[in-house]
Amino acid sequence: MSFTIHGTGICAGIAIGQAMLHSHTRLEAGHYLVPRSQIAEELARFDAAVAKTRAEFTALRETIPANAPSEFEAFIDVHMMILNDSTLSKVPRAIIEREQCNAEWALKLQADELLAQFDAIEDGYLRERKADVLQVVERLMLALGGQPGYVPDITDAGQSKILVAHDLSPADVLQFKQHQFASFLTELGGTTSHTAVVARSLNLPSIASLHHARSLIYENEMLIVDGTQGVVIIDPDPQVLADYRLRQHQIELERQKLRRLRTTRAMTLDGTGVELHANIELPEDVAEVADAGASGIGLFRTEFLFMNRDTLPNEEEQFAAYRNVVESMQGLPVTIRTYDLGSDKAIDGEQRPVLQNPALGLRAIRLCLTEPRRFQIQLRAILRASHYGKTRLLIPMISAAAEIDQTLHQIEIAKQTLAAKNIAFDPRLEVGGMIEIPAAALALRMFTRKLDFLSIGTNDLIQYTLAIDRTDDAVAHLYDPLHPAVLHLVALVISSANRTGTPVALCGEMAGDVKLSRLLLGLGLRQLSMHPGQILAVKQEILRTNLSSVRLLARRMLRIADPDRMRAMLERLNAD
Ligand code: PEP
Ligand code: MG
């Protein structure tokens, strides 16, 4: 009989296929006493399991496919680190000796203790690392049982298989990628889990937080995954299946059709041009930017160059990366944001105290300014790249006028250093600031006088306005771009910038949400920056928009306080 289960959609779209259950050992272990005479043997068995697991990670690391998402390597490193930590590789040995128990039981006792400690952690990101510890423990359990290292037997998996797992480790995901599953479903995982990161990077409709999925779904059962709604339909009726197949087909057709707009200029029905720029994380993302027909890069999140590595990128490496992007864009503007590290985006291996409120601490420009030497390296690299094409520099998370003064001073020093060495750069490099703190939005004039352009970072603006940790799954339902306070701030920034003639863009996730395109245009925005995959859909919406009618409705939305009326008005705005 057909039924549905609900979770958190982590990648939109529809997938249809047969369930393939990913069985885990979990932490069930037999408990038996080991005679003193055999303790040495038991210890050796445990050590051999650790060595075997370590060898598996090493082998995996060496066989990472070139096209694997960059996170894979870091994920494997994290698991290797967990395995090598004495809490897992040594403490169970002591338990074996003390309790005179079998290795599995010792491992289970230690794992229970470790996992309980994670529940007490407040930081959402760290709490999610509990899943990593669990995955390493499960792998060790398997090694102890003498079974093959990798849990799922997925050799016969094809296009139409849907993986149903408790959780997925990086190692599982590597196999997942090679075997081209149509989707994956997990019982665990929040929005910052590895599962979510990988689902998005592979662009597969997928759902996390499907509690008890593995007990509700049988092997080979037919499933429909609606990643947009976060719904799985199990054993669907023929009619429902036919409907979804049709929808799936329509989505694909729509995607193909959109490609025709690649070279069409983004312009409203009444002839107002709109700049659609792309957000990128790494230089290799540029290929997708060109494919989407973006008219520039509105946000290059350079901090990703600093992650998943042991050493910081030096000036030459950064320069090569920025120049590569600037040259690839062939004269179109490239907005390079100085590194936004800190908070949830830490540099590997850098020891910093665990803070209660990292998002309110030393991140982004605040961090840059406390590390002038490191900052200078990046500023010089950006300036050098500016010689090879239209480059703009964007400062993240500004909140005080002094930050702008100090940054401009730092840029000046970098220019002087380059000039003294006769190294070319664009002397008129434009400098902009990200408006992502309510204070910056409210005191905009403090910044417009000093900056060449602005970019509204709604991801953080919403986080800080509504006091909602954007990485915390537990409060995700309160994260609302249509909250009147958010809309007022966004509208205020756009209108103030337009009044003073300061170019303003919006580069948070709101920019890529087609349901919000007309609203943003109506509020006066003419430049949006988003993931390349969203550009064509937003362009299509702009091409259908009559600016004079949406302007009026958008203004009226600013006067609405009731959420239901707000949504009704948005529907009106998006009608026809
Ligand atoms: C934002 O905050 O909206 C933004 C674009 O920056 P990030 O998502 O990198 O914090
Ligand atoms: Mg931000």
C-alpha cells in the first residue's frame, strides 16, 4: 500500500527508482568475557582492526576521482583523524584489559561515551560531527567482524536506484558517485551535514532527516523522491507514478528550454536591463558560469581556497587562482570577496577557542584586519589579478566605518608594495562592501560615501536580523526571507543606494529564488548574483516581468505585517 514520509529536502527535483537499503552494523555488539590468557590476542585483534580501517582510508584517499567534489578529501581526513585519536584507537584497549571483555564490547562502551558528549555540544556544526564519529566506529566494528570494509554492496546499482541510508560517510558517497544513484535518502543529517553538501554538489534530488526510513522502506520497493517538497512516496499507485514521471519529464524539458536563453539579454518587458551574475567558490566553477551565460561574477567566495588544506595559499597561488578566473571571464566583471573565514568556516588546523557565538565573533573583515600580514598577501594577489581584466574587491561583513578606513589603508599599502616592485595592477580597482549586518543596512550612509558599490548578503542579513543561526537545523523553520523586518532592510539598502547612485547587488540565496525575483525588481534591484544553475530560471522570470506593475505591489508588500497576507500578495505579484 502506498504511503508517504517527510524529511528535509536538501536538493530540489524529482527522482524515481527502486530502493536500495544501505545496511549498517550500528552499535550492537555481543558482550563476553575474555580469559586473561587471551587478552593479548584480543588486543591484537583490536589493533588489527584499527590498522585495517586506517589502510582503507589511505586507499580511499589515493583513489579519489579527479572530478570528485573538493570536500571528499577533507571528509576522509576528518575520519582518519578521528580514527587516529587515542579516544578511539587506544582507550578501547584499556577497556579490554580492565573489563576483560571482547574488543567489540570495549569499542561500543567507548563509542557510547563519546557520542553522548556530542549531544551536549551547543554548536550545530560541531554537533553534526557526531555522525562522523559514528561512521568511523561502525567501520571499526565491521573490521572487527572480519567483514569487507565497505558496508553497501552497490555493484549492481544503476541509474534508477535510490540509496536509503542511516547516514552516509564520505567513503560511501565516493561509491555513490561512481554508481550514479538517482537520489539518496538518509535518516540523519541536517542542512550542513556531509550528505547535504554532497547532494548539492552532485545536483541530485535528495532528502535528509527521514527518521526510520530504513524500517519503513523495503529493498527494491518503488520510490518517488520529491526533493523540492522533502517527500518520499513509497510504493506509489500507478496513477501517481505516471503523474510524477510526467513532472520529471517536464522539469527536464524546462531545463532544456531554458538553455535557449543563455545569450538573451536579461531585460523586463518594459525594457529595463538586469545584470545576472554568478556566485562561485573555486576557479573551476567558472566553466559553469560561462555555460549559464552570466554577465559577470558577483561573488567569488575566496575563503574556499583556504580550506581543506594544511598550509595557507601563498601570494603566487592566490594570484594564479584569481587571474585564472578574471581571464576566463574575458572582460566581464569579477567581484572577488576577501576571505570570509571564522564562524563556521574555519581554517584547517587553526586552533581557536570554542566560542558560544562564533557568528558574532572574529570572522570576515574583522579577522582579516587582525591578521594584516595574511591580509596583505590576498590584497596583493587580487590587485595583481586586476591587471588582467575587470576586477572588483568586496569586503565581507562590514559593520563599522573604521573597518572601511582600515581596509582602504591596507589596500593602499598593497598598491605601494606592488608599485615599488613595478608590478602591474588596476589603480582604479573598485572596492565594495557586503551589507549583511542590520547595523550596516540601517547606517548605510556611513559606508556609501567610502565605497564604490554594495552587495546585500541576505544569508547573513536574515541570520542576524532574526537571530537565527543559519547552520542550526532546529531553528531553520524560522529563517524567513519574507519576514517584514528583512524586507524592510533589503528595501532600505536598495532605495538608499539607488538614491546616492551607488551600484547595489544582492548575492544571498534570495537572489536565486525565482519566487522573489519580481519582488526584488519591484524594490529597485537591478543586479543579482546567484549559483550559476539558477541564472536561466531567474532570467526567464525577468523576461516575463512588467516592471511598472510589480513596483506598486512590491511597495505594498512593505506595508504588510501579516505573514499570510504577505504570501498572498507575493502570489499576486508572481501571477501571470
Ligand atoms: C550572504 O551572507 O548572503 C552571502 C552571500 O555570504 P555567505 O553566504 O558566504 O556568508
Ligand atoms: Mg555572508
